[in-house]
Amino acid sequence: MARSAQASAAFVLHRYDWSETSLILDLFTRDRGRLAAVAKGAKRPYSQLRPALLPFQRVLVSVSQAAKDEAPDIVTLRSAEWAGGGPMLAGVALFSGFYLNELLMKLLARQDPHPVLFDAYAATLPALAASDELLTPAALRAFELVLLREIGLLPQLDHFTATLRPVPAEGGCLLRPEIGVVEAGPGDAAMTGSLLQRLQRALDEGEMAVLQAACAEGGGALKAALRALLHYHLGTSRLRTREVMIDAQQQWLDVPRQDMP
């Protein structure tokens, strides 16, 4: 028999058609990490699950563990109810939200809890919904930093990685994907040591608003460094969300290229 689990806070990262009436969901839960869940009958017009299974909205879900004759990595969704949240994302914010989801699906193993990352995701969504040209990129960079740190791929930012020597506040630094934090050379698009120090303090404090404020000072150099680091560990420079947004820009959306994740 399947065993029921206690209700968990969750977000729907993606949904796939499983049959004419059912879905398979990629859920990001606070207590259990990413879960693959079968939502039986969720596509039916009068399903109680259907109105709750929206992207970027916090839900409370209850699932059952797989029975012995079922795939052990797939659970069954027993209930889902809306648990409150901000406004639905639209326009550029929608692309930014799906960018976050794509990173989570590609970089997080299933059933590996990351409550700090879950809370960072929940705190990032309102910043995206604000559609502020300064806050949105800062919020994206802050989330990328927390994600990389939570999965062990971010070096200590206020020390040079090879020597463990503290970075000087006035010096220029680079974040190399294969090496870590190094001194910048002449002509490099460097970040200041003071910026890296502030980013590290904000990460240690665990306050997303403080981290977002620090990221706002990083500009294009921080964005380029984190993009290179993410692509290095993803093993590709092509993200589906970015490709779709570029195509939309070219065809029908009047979206400035610099607003892309």
C-alpha cells in the first residue's frame, strides 16, 4: 500500500501530459526537494487539483510514497491547495520565472531538500513580479548565487580560491568557472574586491533583500561571471528559456535584450 506523507509547501516547476486526464508534475518542495508526482485526473474540468496547480504560486501538497510495484522515484499527488502568494507573473517576468525553474530542474537532484533555496525562490518571485528594471536583474543574480552556494558550486567570494588569501577591497577580481576567485589582469572586466566581500557577507546573513541590494551593484560583470559559472556546470551555454525569449523578441515581443535572464 502507498503511504501518505505530511503536507508540504511546494511550487510547480513544470507539468507534463501523462494521459488524457492526468499530469506528471515536477514539484519543488521545501521539505523533500524536487519530486516527480503523478496528478491523477488533474486535467478534468472539475478536478479539485486543477486550480491549485499553477506555476509561481505556493501550494500545500500531500503525496503518497510509491507502492512496491511502482517506480520508486515517482509519488502520487493526493491533494493540493493554494497557500497564498503574489500576483501571477507576466511578460518579461514570466520568462524570468521560467528561467529560475529551468535552473532548478537542471541542477537539483530529486529528493534532495534545500529549504534555504526554497525560501530564496519564494522571496525572488515578488521581485520579478514588480517588473522593475533594476530590481529584476538584481533578484536573478541573488537567486543564482544562493543556488550555486546551496549545491556546493560557489567558491568563497571574499578569498582567492587557490591561496585562501582575503581579496583586497580595492583590487580587481574575476570569478573563473574552472578556478574560482582570481586576481584580474589588465583589460579584464573585473569586479571589485569590495563587491565580492559584500556579496559574501550577504550570503552569510541569509537575507535576500540584502543580497539583492549587493547584486544591484555588480552590473554586467557579475551577470557575465555567474552566467559563465552556470553554463560551465550545466555543460551547455544554451538554456531553453533564453532561446524562447530571443525568438519572442524577434517575432512579437517588444522586450529589450538587456532584460533577458
